[in-house]
Amino acid sequence: MSNRLFISFEFNRPDRTYDRVVRTIKSLGEPWVEIHFAHWYLTTALTAAQACERLKSALDPSDELIVIDVTNRQVAWFNLSKDATGRLTEDGYARESSK
């Protein structure tokens, strides 16, 4: 099954390497496209939670990440603010877990 994911991340340390994250994103599936800096769209067999788990290994623990599966209306995130997670929850997006 093909899932269409939007991926958005933000570095919170200036010394992070963008190339490592990009390689990881590109390995998740294709076709992919970088819409804006640190905002991607791709097709993959992975769920939002699976993609999130893979991307976490390329990110620093202080970085932020959200993966939105527009095919199945699922979302997974890492280290988002309480305001962001609260709003997502209010709008009916439960955090998808890969566990």
C-alpha cells in the first residue's frame, strides 16, 4: 500500500547536518520532492510512525519532527511543543505509535 507523507523538521542546534536527514528521507520511498527547506512530500509503504522512527535516528534529541500521512489521516511526531501537540489532539489527530 502506498502512503503519502508530508515530513517537516526543524533543527534546534546550528551544527546539524542537513545532508544526513535528506538521505534518510530519500531512503523512505519515492517519488519524493522537497517543497521548502525541511518540508518534504513522498510516497512510501511506511506508516507515519515508522517513518518518524527512522528519521529520529538522523536527528538530534533537541530537533523537532512531524510526519503526516494524508492517505490515512495519521500523524507521528517527535519533540513538538505542547501548543502544537495540543492543537493536533484537539483536531482529532491521535499520535500514531510504531510500538
